[in-house]
Amino acid sequence: MNEQARDCAAYFQSRPGYRRILVELLKKYRSYGRPAGNIHLDDATQEECDAARSIFGHPFSPPLRFQAVQFEAALQELRFGNVSLKEVLEFYFNTEIKTNRERHEAENSRFSTMIAQILEQTDNTTCIRWLQTLKASSRNGYKLPRREAAKDLERTKCALLQACQSLDLLERHTQGMVRLAVLSAQATSNPHALDSGTLCGKLFLHLLSFHSGLEVPANAEQRDSLYYENGILCDSISSLVTQVGLVLLAGTEEHPACRLFRQRQEICTLSLANLSGLTAARSPSGRAYIVENEMVFTQLCDRAWQFHSPLICTSGQPSVAALRLLDLLTRDGTQLFYSGDFDGKGLSIAAQLCFRYPNLLKPWHMGTGDYDRCRSDIPLSESSRALLQGCAGTVLEGAAEAVRQFDRAGYQELLIPLLETDLTETP
């Protein structure tokens, strides 16, 4: 019978009109585990219709449609005798046909074996819990290693082991912050193993999120924040925040360089590396004002010598450095005031900061009256409108609704006189 099936497959291989028909039949067989389902070739060529006619004995025209079980029954009427569709397909495609269920079960078995092997090589409690979760559920990064294991089991096993080794080393690191490349080199001998574009780096982020009880980061800012909260410096020099007037402490004394900037009322830009060496930050007035835009910040700072309180610029979405600085200030009890643009991005940033510092941050000139003063003729983008929804139920809901109704952005630059007055007159 095998020889007959081989001859039948060779017959089909010699006639190109059968190619797409057999591809569809293979899909159905893998899906159902037997000849089942309907074959549809809506754009069938005349050659394909003629091929079907040679099997079924009656003419076809596009769209070409028939049942898989009918195709196998028709095979029995050919000169090759009693052959099974499964054998013909296996010879034709030179493959062993396994159903989707069989393949899924085999992949599950290989994945479970791999996890068991890794569990034998780690005694870290967090890693053990994470690996057991990967094995048992579809959450906490399960889909990523599962998908990659199906492509390359050994590569995935190596990446999981390196991610676990990295977390274990991180938990044993007790001497301040550690840089990502250094951690990576010490844990894996490769300083780039934990880069965000590598499989190991992605798995490490999943493991770190599990360790922190947080969702996996959805963007670079969330990723860098997760690293920092776990004592890792990822990009410590390009994450920046700019300020004027703050008292910044290193140990128990004001940082000498920052003191000179403050005394001269000069703008001081701080990197995350700078901030990692600070122990505290405070405002001489107990207040600090924050603006979203660089141009607004520099314009206001032309009168910095008259400011009664420090001024900070986030340059759009707050960086990890900006959040680190604000965390230091709120730890000291500093009252924060934030001002940004009236669009989806500006209002959503304000809402996020209000949520992060619920008792210490207030919107600054971000009411509906302020929007009336700075409304432009520029319509909102679709993405900006979508971001406004995040302000529902917050103190910014009224402003967001006004922006939505007018469908026009409002810009902070038009509020500079009001902001300047607040910064230079006694509060």
C-alpha cells in the first residue's frame, strides 16, 4: 500500500495543478486529524479545476469547492488502488503528519521538561516561583518563552537560565546601584545579554516584573523605571531632568556643585547618574513648580533670580531621572505644582503625576479658564483624543472634557505671563 501511495504522490507532484489543493488538504488533516472540512479555492485556475475533474470525474469552475472526505473517497477510484489520503500527503510533502493537538501536546511536554531541567539548576526562591508559574499558566511571560521554545528549545533554555542567574546575582548585590551591562557581564559573561532587544533581556524584564509584582513594561520609560526601582542603572546619562533653585544633598551636606548652581540662580541639568548619588532634595520654600516644555522653562528662567521657589522641567513625559527627583522632593514633603499643555499628552502626564503623588502634587494653571486663554486652532490627533480618556474621574476631568469638546489643543507658551507672576510674587 505504501508503494501505491508513493506512486500516487509522484503522480500529483508531476502535475502542478494539484499543489494548492494538497496544501489545503494538509491543513485540514492537521487541524482535524482526519479527512474533514471543506476545501475552498475561490481563485482557482483552469489547471486546478482540471486537476479536480481528473479526481472526481466531473467538471469544475471557479470557485473550486469540495469536501476533504470526498477527495479521499475519490482517490480509491483511481488506478493506484486503496490508498489513504494521509499516506499520500506524507509522501507528497515528505513529512510526518501530526495533528495540531498532537503537536501542541508534544511542545507542552518539551517545554515542561525544559522548565524542570532549569529548576534543578537554581535555588533562588523568586526564580523557582516564576518558573513554576511559567509552567502552569499563560501569565507572567509564559507566552514569550513558550513561543520561543517552539522555535529553538536550547536557545530558550539558555536565555531562561541566564535571566535567572542575573536576578539571583542582583538579589545578592548589596552595594548600591549596579549598571545593567555590568550585571549582565557578571551573570552571563556577556555585557549585552540583558539588552532589551535580546531574548534573555526580554525574559529578564518579565522575571523582574514578577519579582516586583508589576505588569511587564509597555514602553522604555516604564522599563527604565522598573530597572531603577530594582537597583539597576540602564541608561544613566541620557535620562535627564533640568531644574533651578533646589537644594540637593549628597550625604548630609548640600552637593557642592549643585550649591553653586543654586546660589547663582543658574539652570542645572541632572542625569540619572547624578541623581543616584544624591540622598535628598528639598525646596527652600517648601514648594516646587514643574513645567512640561523646555522653551517655557528657559523663558521663565530669565527671571530665575526673582523666583521664590525652585522650577523643574520634565521635557515632556517624565524620565526616570525626573521621577527620581520628584520622589526625593515628596519624601521631604515638598508641595509640587505641575503645568503642561492642554492636549492628550499634557493632560495625561498631569493625571499620572497626580496619581503618583496624590497628596503633594496639584495642577498649576490647568483649569478650564486657563484652557480658554491658551486654546489654539490646531485640532487634536486621534491619539491625543484617546489619551484624554485617562483623565476621567480625576481633578483634570473638566479640562479634558473642554479640550474634547473644542477639539483644539492649548499650549503652555500662552500662559507664560501667569506662570511668571506665580513664580515671582509671594505665594
